[in-house]
Amino acid sequence: MKTTVALFIALVTLLPHSANATTLTITSGSIVLNQGVEACCGSLMTFGGDDFFVYQIREPGFFGEIRSAFGVEPFVESILIYTGIFGIADVQVGSQQCLGSIFLPCGDITLTSPGFAMPADWPIDTPFVANMPFTATGQLLVEGNQYDIVGHGTVTGTRCLTPCDPLSLRTRLSYSFSVDEPSSLVLMFVSTIALGIAFVVRKRSVLNT
């Protein structure tokens, strides 16, 4: 009986639940990371949720090498949120705002996804495009307050062995945030276990009378 109850509680915790006062859930928006030859491309972040918003546009080269996302290993990219010499950032949580700098950033976000596993013999004249799920975690630092941020969605990876367009784009990771409904399979498991618990409790009640 204890094992059944513990399993029921564990399954319930898998369902989406209201965030606490210091956690913000990203419900919409996107992050696009571009890399090409020379000074091409840069990046753009624009995402948010209930009563908060993050915007950042950055010059090329401020983040790491994103070509490794097309291998077989999981890919992790961490991004500082700040206003630089050739980029701007704006973070708002309620009535609070942060523009930040490299010395006092507005926070950070880490994106984690499986590798795209691009085949080694992919044709040189054909762009490789694939989708993977991703998760996001990080912090926002606004007017002395810290907020945890979480989110998930789908990342589309594009890799060109020759330039994809006149801007000489070679690699793009486009992260799109989403909010899913509770999994029907998880709900089915929870309902089945709940009915089982009710049956056992009722049976014991009958036997004890």
C-alpha cells in the first residue's frame, strides 16, 4: 500500500503545477543563434511568460561554437543576458527592469538538447535540417532580485556545408518555446492508481466492519 501511494505521488509531481514566487515559466517566444563566415549573423532572443519578458540582440561571436550541436552528443549552450557594445538587452519582471552590462548581467539561460546526429556523408550542396526537443533553465537578476526561469520546446537546427544564403549563414539553431498539456498517458496512470487506492481502502473498510 505504501509503495502504491508513493508511486501515485511521484506521478502527480510529473504534471505541470503552479510555479512558486521565485520561479518564472517561459510560455512563448524564441531564441535564434546564427553563425556564418566572417562577421555574419549574430543572435536574437525574445521570450517571456506571465508578467516577465526578455529581449536581447547580440553581435556575431558572443556565444560558443554551435556546430557541435550537429554531432551525436547532447548539446548545451549557456548565454549571458547583458547589453554590450554592439548589442542590447532588456529584461522586465513586473515593473522592474534590467539593461545590464558584462560586469552586471541581467542573468543567464542554459539550453540543453540532444545532438542532431548529422550524417558524415551529407551532400555538400543540401542544407541539413532537423528538429529536437530542448529544455531551458536560468536566472534573471533584476533590481537586486533573483528569479529562476524554466522552459521547454523544440529546436530546429540548420547546417550548411556551403553558405545557405547571401549572408553566408552556415549554422542556425532556432529554439521555439511552448507549453504542453499534461500527458494523456501520465493522466491515465494517475487515474488508474487512484482508482486502485480507492478500491483497496474501501475493501479494507469493509473487512474491518
